[in-house]
Amino acid sequence: MQVRDIVFGLILVLSGFVLVYKLVYDYRRGDPVVALSTILVIGMIAALLLSLSERLNRFEIALKEQERSLHVSMHSVEEEVRDKVGGAMKRLEEVREELLRRGYR
């Protein structure tokens, strides 16, 4: 978890406390259920956002690992194809030279 995620979570929770303070004391609606539910909702939103951020980070890491393994696989396939084409070209050149030798005799 990055520092910015922690800061954003703290700001979200502090804004929730300010909202509850305004609801309870400024508007004289001293209902503790409203205050508790507001704190709970803001806490759950903060937890949800942090969870999404963490899941996206894990997804990004997994995607980078797959990209790296795909790059390695492509490189090995490229080398195999290059070797096979080189062998086929060498054999074709041998056959051509053999045909040229036979044609001149």
C-alpha cells in the first residue's frame, strides 16, 4: 500500500467525521444512528477504494509477469525458427550445388 493511499483514506475518514459533526451538532439532529451509519458508510467506502487499489496493483504485477514470459517465449521461438530456416537453406544450397555439378558433367 502506498503512502498516497493511506493519505486519501485518512482524508476520507476525516471528512466523514466532519460530516457527522455537522449532522449532529449544527442541525440539532442528535440521532446517534445517523452518526454511526454515516461513519460506517464512509469507512466502508474507504476500505472499498483501498481494496480496489490493491487488487489493481496485483493485476498489474500479474500482467507484467505474463508479458515478460511471453517475451521470453517469443524469443525462444524466434531462435528455433531461425535455426530451422538456416538448416533448410543450407540443405537447399547443397542440393542446388549438387544439381549444378551434375548439370555441367
